[in-house]
Amino acid sequence: KLTRSKRAYAELAGRSVKEVVGKPYYEMFPKRSGPLPLCAALIEQGGTGEEEIRLDNGQVYLSRAAAVTDGDGRYLYSLHIMYDITERKLMEQAVRDGEERLRLAFSAAHQAWFDLNIRTGRAVVSPEYAAMIGYDPATFEPTLAQWVDSLHPDDKEAVVRAFGRCLANGGPVSMEFRRSTLQGAWIWLSGIAKVVRWDNHGKPLRMLG
């Protein structure tokens, strides 16, 4: 049962502070048939925790709580703070939806992207790129050296020169070339690359394309 309450909590329940104190919180806000999992866990185990509470109207709250115990470690009560995180969750969902639309657009257009750490030579690529060249996106670990090694002998010199120009002037630089797939076939690719980050001495650090 509630022993104390801020007015803001009582307002969420549509009542006054006097009306909510002494009542089981789950009958006030959020309305549930019994204690929330976090509250039950604090009674059993003590400690701290947090959980998200979703209402039927689409609002989402984050509840952070800490158990208060006596000198023998027995549970006395718990303190709860609730935050309205509805806007944050909507923004997170919008980002996920945007990423999904972008992924579908790349797939439909047979396009992909890469993000190269120039200093280490390691790259992150979209799943579509790995699939284009026959690799499992979940296990593919691309590097700059691997990409150079995969270039067709007749294209390698020109592509490496274009890559060098991009490093020198930042790009964007366009390239068309053949590269080998995991299965040993040659496929034509058209790409564009641009340096997007430099260190304090003007040396390129990151390239996107």
C-alpha cells in the first residue's frame, strides 16, 4: 500500500494525495490486478531495479525503485520514481522504422553501404553488401586489405588510384570495378566514397560510401 505520494502521481491516478495514500498502488496507477513484477522482486530480493510500464492508451512510463530494509535485511518498503518516457519510445520506434525503410530501399535498389576505419582498415557494411558478394551478413568481417585482394586484376590499379585520390582530397570519388564473390564469380559494382573525418593533423580517419 502507498504510504506517501507526490501530487503528480496522484494526478496520474485521477485522485488527490489523500485519496491514494493507504491504497494498493496497483489499484491507483497503473491499474493492475496485482503488484508489478519489479515490486514483487524487491519484496523477495531487495536491491534496486527498473521496469517499463505500458498503458492501454500508448503511454510508457519507466519505474525506478529501491527497496528499504531494516538492520536485519528484512523488507520494510520501497521507493519508486516514475518517468514518462513516451516521447523517447516514440522517437526510438521512428528510428527503427526509418532504418527498416532504408534497408528495404537498399535491398530493392540492389544498393549497400560501407563505413571504413581508415586507420585500422576494418569496415562495417550493410547486410546487403555482404549478400551481394555471397557472404553471410552475420559473420562477414570485411577489411580494406580483403577488398583490395578481391579486385579484378584488370581493374585493381585504377581503383586503388581512385581510392588514393579520395584519401588525398576527401572525395567524393566514384569507381566502377569487378570484384570476386565468395563463390569465385566476378561481379560489377559501382560505388562512391567520401572521407568524413580527419585527425588534428589532417590525416583521414573515416570513409563512407
